[in-house]
Amino acid sequence: MNRFERLGFKGEAKLRYLDGEVQVLSPGDFVRCAVTGEPIPLDQLRYWSVELQEPYIDAAASLSRYRATHGK
């Protein structure tokens, strides 16, 4: 993940999800899980899809989305 210095930004960030890192397009404190809608603080973001450009709260949410989009 790129270093993101907390500068008092509030609200939802916009990110580009890359292999092994993210790029901040619009600063913020969190992103929302594409499956659950729960906020994910940027320093806790560990799961995302480069293909779908979506973040996930945990591995279970990531697997759920993968199965839903890949028909498994």
C-alpha cells in the first residue's frame, strides 16, 4: 500500500486498486466494503479486487464476491 499520511481528511477515499498496493485518487479516512457496505479504515484495508476495482472488509467477503462474479 502507498504511504498515506493522516492529515485530518474525513470521509470516504477514492482509490485505484493495483497488484499489491493502492493509489489514492481522492483522500479520505476509509473506503466501503463492496459486499457488506461496512467502512474499512485505510490502515486496515487488506483485501481488494484489481479486476473489479472493489475493496473488501475480510477474506470471506472477498471470496463471496469472487464466487458471485465467476460463477463458482
